[in-house]
Amino acid sequence: MNGLRLATLFTCLAFTSGVAAFDHSDWSRLLDRFVSAAENGDSTAIDYAGIQRQRDRLRSYLHRLSDVEAETFAEWPESERLAFLINAYNAWTVELILDEYPDIASIKDIGGWFGSPWKQAIAPLLGEKRTLDDIEHGMIRGSGEFDEPRIHFAVNCASIGCPALRAEAYVADRLDAQLEAQTRNFLKDRSRNRWRDGRLYVSPLFKWYREDFEAGWRGTDSLTDFLVLYSGALGLSANQTEALQAGNVDIRYTDYDWRLNDSGPPAH
């Protein structure tokens, strides 16, 4: 049993020890209302114009995130901490987009030629002003606390090419199931991952973060191992899976679509 599952089993003990779980229901209600399934059913789009009209609710949630002290956060179980950080990343990404909306076509438009949207210190979190890179690469990936490659299918970069923004908040007691569903839905999306002409084409996420998929999670010591684990979601036949497992498949990467994952025309 991995650390995340073990932590999830003991989440309820936080209540008996006086450490209450963080309430993400405000964020969940916004997601439920303004996130919708895209045409292929495996990805989602965001009604930025709609959520902009409810921005006070988003900011109220962000303020509550910022009010959590580092000492309190450290007392939470692993699954509670990870759910908190994923939600924080996604909510602050939406807030970043709304600062420029509707005058952007991509998150990469933010920051100009010499800046980066991911390196702007926009998120007061656990006592420090954080960037999106700080949250994802420092607090999640670089912390050494979470052995969880599936976070790459949960954090959302506000682009069509990225994994779906889930239409509910991540919560500790269902985190493993939520991450598993996100992973399978992403790999089922043939616009991102597909078998064609004897080759397997997968999202460039697997190139950018390859080391995370080769770090031994559930015995997957290589990218091939990870993809074999999800051969069903990839739609591979038994023969194709066997060839992949034997190292006889050429793995290539699809293009990444950086256009804004907006569900409709921008508001004016």
C-alpha cells in the first residue's frame, strides 16, 4: 500500500486529534457550475466569463487558502496536504487568467516576452508569496513528500492541451480515486494519446516530466512501464501492449495546444 492510500485511510483521525480537514466546498461549487465536458468527453472547458462574474466567491476561497498556517498544514495527513496544493494551484491559475480575460488567447500571453505566467508571485500560501511553479515543482514535485506522478493529470494550466480541470475539488478521502479517474480520462483522449501506424503517440507531458513516471510508483520504473499499466485507457490491443512492454514500440509525442480552454466566446 503506497503512502497516499495509507494517509487516506487515516484522514478521519485528524478530526479526533483536533485537526479539522480544510473545506474545499466553495471551490467545488464554482467548478461544478462553470466547468463543462468538451466535445470528446475526455477533457473539459471553463466558462471564464461566468466565473469572472462570481469572482468574489473565487477570491473568498483563495483568501481562506492563504489563511492556513504552515504549522497547521504540516499536521494534516499526506492526502489532505496534496489535495490542498492541487486545488490551490488550479484556483490560482484561474485567478491569473481572470486578471487578463478576455484579452488573452493563451496563458502564455501573460508576462510578455521576458516573463512567465508560472513565475509570477501571485499566491500567498503557507506564509510566503508563491508562484505557480513554486506550488507544482517545489511544494508538490520537489518536496519529497509525494510519490504521485498522477498529479500531472490533476493540475491544470488553463490550456486545451493540458489535462481536464476536474468539475469538483480534490478531497483527501477520495483523492486516489479522483487521480485515477483523471489519469484514465486523459489517456483515453485520442487527440492527445493514440496508436497510429505502429507507433504510440502520447502527450508531451510524458516527455517534460518523464522522470516522475520512472520513479518507481507502483513498480513503474520506466515510461513504458507506466504506459503499459494504462494500456486499456490507451486503447491498446493485447499484441500492442505486449510489443510496448517488450520495448518494441516507437514512442513519439503529440503537439501541445496552448490555446485557452475557454468554453465559449469571451465576454465584453
